[in-house]
Amino acid sequence: MTEVDYGVVRHNGAWSIIGKGLHFGAYKSRSSAERAARRLAGQSSGLPVRLHVQDESGELKPPERLS
């Protein structure tokens, strides 16, 4: 089954949402970007979604399954 992966990463001094063929946003805080990514995941037409979030030190935390 198809699965959607989104990531919240720090890029050029701001937090962005990334995915396959997707890179958008310039959020001031990681939490704002993460909330936006969760809203986006809620609109994924019932597909399973995993969210990968970079921590403040630059490491990616293990993915969280959202749906």
C-alpha cells in the first residue's frame, strides 16, 4: 500500500515541511511547522502517513505514524 512521508526540517534558518516532490513553508518554530504538517497529513485522502521531525540538534527522530 502507498504510504506518505512528511518531514519537518530546519532549512536556511527556518523550519520547513518536506516530502516527495514537496518543500514548503518557512516557519519560525518547529512546533508551528509540526502542527501544519499534522494538518496536511489529515488531508491525505486516507493514505497512511508517517511524520519525521528533526530535533534542535539536527537529528531526525524516529517517524510517527499519523494515520
